[in-house]
Amino acid sequence: MFLSVFELFKIGIGPSSSHTMGPMVAARRFLTEIRDGDWPRPAGANVAHIKVSLHGSLSFTGKGHASDRAIILGLAGFEPKSLNPDSAAAVLEQISTAKTVSPEGLGTFSFDPESDLEFDYGPALPQHANGMIFSGYDSKGLLLLKRSYFSVGGGFVMTEAEMEASAREKQNSKAVTDETIEAVPYPFRSAAEMLSMGVASGLSIADMKRENEVANTSSKVLDTGLMEVWSAMSDCMDRGLSGSGQLPGGLKVKRRAREIHDQLVAETGSNAFHPHKVMDWLGVYAMAVNEENAAGGRVVTAPTNGAAGVIPAVIRYYLDHCIGATEEGVKTFLLVAAAIGGIIKYNASISGAEVGCQGEVGSASAMAAAGLCAVLGGTNKQIENAAEIALEHHLGMTCDPVAGLVQVPCIERNALGAVKAVTAASLALRGSGDHLVPLDTCVETMRQTGRDMMDEYKETSKGGLAVNLVAC
């Protein structure tokens, strides 16, 4: 079940990892299948026309989350990490006019965004709430290739076969395969295993995670990659702190991070200090990231786009407000956060469409709490405790984005998730690490709560604030 830190922290674009980045990745995977040609077809037949349908949460909130734009750009050959958001509009306009896409190395396919991209508002596909079906036809309209993909949160995409294999593995989760054991030295799938391996090895969580990473790469590549991730997070935050105006989408939500930040800077050194002002700094860091994400800018999944502000905000808090903060601490923070995120994703979900916002901001807060606890000197037990406290107090949180946009309540929710993370880390550091509710129990509770949650509250914009704000 090993997940690299770079699988959880992926550089991409906003506003959503599951609804924007995932569909773009799925579109590129479909192009790869066309290119490889490893599927049965009549002699001489080639794909000439592509159609796509979006299902479940992707259909209900896809337009607000730019899923349609992501599909089109993916079919044109673009990928989240390298796409320049500023050039996307011109590409989309050209495709809309030509009614074709021309990915490099594959020629030209007929594709009319108006008629070949369908939002299916019927029942979701049975495998996952975020389903997509891609179909390829020859020039005479004969169906040659049909594939289903599922955006399972954080920009991860799986095929139907991969979903089935994952389900089988989880049903038999006690059996660790030889391949997994050989792949990494500390293949923990749960917090209990992580703590046990820490005791047996005498290593910290960060050290075990580092050993797992360097089993497949070098320390230099790992460290460079970690700082690249933080640099992308920090750059996103800085853009958000300098941005102004209204966010796109029609809600006329005003960017507030710059104004709040300017106020805080102006008050520095004055008598207008209150002890709680540090929370204002923490909140504005998170809001800056999520305003930039809502604007479709470059962002890092942490572990998702909708929750992208929590971890960068807490890292910035560590660097700017904690005595003794270092660059090495940033690396440790990211490694520990990724270790916790991997456990949550494997045993539950980080997808708002699957378990609500407890799986997004809740997971991000748990990851941030663990990372901060680690860099402030926490033991492995204290780190696990910090993650549990943060996640426990997000249990049951719904995902009800107004107008299907990652703006209300998402932006402020990241600020509160960051505050909870710092509070959780502080509480854990005040204790011995012994506590009543294990992190594994909390993760399982989140999974069950998400399973029992009505679909209206899982990123469909059919319940909660999404309907009541409009009614008011």
C-alpha cells in the first residue's frame, strides 16, 4: 500500500483535485490506451471520434469544479503539473471552434465539447461517486474502445479493474504481499503498525518514511522533490496574498487574504496585539492558498485541492512563528504528513465525494497536526495522538459547496482546519502520547460515517449550505 510523498503532494491546478486534476489525468490515460492499441478492433480501424460522460458527483458539481474544462484539456494532451493556467482559455476557445482535439503524436480526433461531453445526472456508477466513461469511435460511428475511470480523491485515478483489485486487497488487508515487503523497509498500513515498527527499529516516523522513499530513489532526489513541493505551496500562498478582486463562478466571492494580510502587517509592532492574532496569521495563510485554488491557479494537493491550504498554512506558521524552525523541519513535516495521509487514504478515503469534507479538510488537518508535532519534538506516540485529535474533531463534516464551487464554505474551512491542526499538535505535546481513541479507530469511524452519509452531503451540492443559502 506504499504511497510516495509525491503521490499525496502533487503539483497541479485548481479548483479541485478530484474534479479537475482527476478528469484531466483520466483523459490522458484514455489517450494512452488509444496510442498503445492493446485492445481488440477490426483490421485497419482507428479511433476518429471521442465522447465522454461524467457521472455522480462529477456531473452534479462538475461545471463549478471545471471538470468539463479539465476533460477537454486532457484530451488535448495537457497534464495538471505542466499546464499553464493562463493559457488554458485560448486552448479551450480553439477546441470549441474547431470541434477537434489534436494531442501530440496522435493526430486529430473529432470532439465537440457541446455534444460529445455529457453530464449524466442519473445514478452514480456503482464503483465510485466520481465516475467517467470515455468512448472512442471510428469515422463511421462504430464503437471501438470504451473505458471507465474513477477519480478517487487527491488527483488519483483508477480503472474499474484497479478499483476491484483495491477492494480485494482491503478485504484481505492482513496479508502483506512479498512484493510490498520487498518494495519498502517499513510497509505500515495502519497507525498501529507504524508505531510498532517505530518501537522495533528505534526510528522516528519521519525516518521510517524517508527510508521507504529512498528505497526507490536517492536521498538527493527526495530532498530536492520535497523542497520543490514546499516551493510550489509557498508560491501559491504568495500569489494568494497578493491577489485581489472577485473569484470566478458567479457567486461574486471577494478575495480577502490580501486585505487581511495587509492589516496584519500594518499592525506588526503596534499596541494592537492580541494573543489570538497568531490565529489570524494562520487563517490568512490558508485562505490565500484556497483563494488561489478557487481561481484555478497552480496548487499542490495536500492531500486534495479543496483542502490544499491547511498544510501550507501550518508549515508557514512553523517557519514564521515557531522558534528554531529550519528547512530540514519542512522536509520532516512533509514526510510525517505523508505517512499519516497514506494511512488515511488506504483505510478510508480522502475524497469529499466519497466521505464528505471530513476526508478532505479532516485528513489535511490530521496530517498537518502530525507534521507540526514532529518538528516541535514530538515522539511517535505524540504524533499519532496529534493526528487523531485533529481528525476526530472533523468527523461528520459534510461537503456541500455552494453552486458547486470550491469557495463557500471551503476557503474559510481550510483556515479553521489549520487552527485545529495547531491546537491538536499542542494538546498532544502536552501529553505523554497515551490516549483513549487510537488513530486507526478514528480513521475507521470516518470511513463508516462517510458510508452512512447521505449523497446530498457528499460534493453534490444537493444539500446543506448549497441549497439553504440559495433559499435565503
